[in-house]
Amino acid sequence: MIKETDLSLPKLTTINVAELDEFIESWRSLYDYANAHLYQPVHNDILNGDDLKQLYVWKNNMPLSAKKETAFNTKIQPRLNEINELKKSDSVDLDKFFESFKPISTVWKIFLLHIIKPKKFPIYDQHVHRAYLFIHRRDFSGIDSSLSNRAKLHFYRTEYLPWVRSQNAKDLKQLDEALFAFGQFLNIGAQQRLVTSI
């Protein structure tokens, strides 16, 4: 029989933080994304085909479905030389980039931008979007996978990217991990009540 003194009962506490660095440190500790090693090629100066695919498998958080595999093989993989040229370049013209890679879904297109310049362009997904809206005291309830590609791209270019740049975050990957973890937390129905008073 277990004695009451043998139990380890957690207590939920709420702590508001005033600095982005504190937020990142707190929430990224809850970040859990499988196969972190698959992300490592993002730091390579030049990518090979396997590196590129590995990165998209990481982003997908599982092996690519047949449909995604086809999209990768027809819309991204054949442009490996162009992607490597952009990695070597000093800057990326966003208008040209988004027009050139128009046939790719917004989340994958933004991830490709991150692959090309991981220190300049943050990753985007619905969890990041939701977290951003919450910390800016805006309604985040409509943010899910059904949001249109156009709306995602507009948000990324006009709000999220300028905000990230204004924050001078030391590590965009750590910022992504914190926002992703917090956005996931917000998306779990009943847990939204826990943050309403923050």
C-alpha cells in the first residue's frame, strides 16, 4: 500500500514573464519533437538530396506520405542547385523567392526559406501562429490547419517576420521551440482556461 507521503503530487503554477528570453527558456523546456538529429543538416553550407529530404521528414514529424513525397520529389528536390545557391548568397529577395516557389504549400515554402537561411528566417506553423496571437492579446481560436495558404503567408510576411526581427532573438530555433510548445499547449481544449487569467 502506498502511503500519502510517498506520492509526488504536482501543483500547477502560473508565472508571467516580462522578457522574451525568459519565455523562450521556460517554454522550450516543454518542446518535444521527434528525431531532432534529422534537423542537423540545416547547418550545412551545402545540402545534398538526402539532407534536404531528411529536413522535410523532420518538419513533417514522421515519414512523408505518398502525396508529400511526390510534392517533395517534383517541387523541391529538382531545385537543389538553386537552393544551395541561395544558401551561399548574402541575402534572399523574398518577393522573388515566394514567387519562384509558389507551387509549394506555405508551411513548406517558409520552412525552405528557413533551411536556406536558418539564422534569418524563423519556422512557421499553426502552433507558432497561435502562440504569437496569444502573446499579443489577440484571438487565436481560429488558428488551425485549415487556415488558407494566403493568410499564412500574409501573416508571416507582414506580422511574424517583422516582429521576430524586432526582438533580436539570439537563436531562431529556440524561439520556434518555445512558441511551438506554447501554441500546442493553447490548442489543448481545456488547458486554454489555465491561461485566460495570465
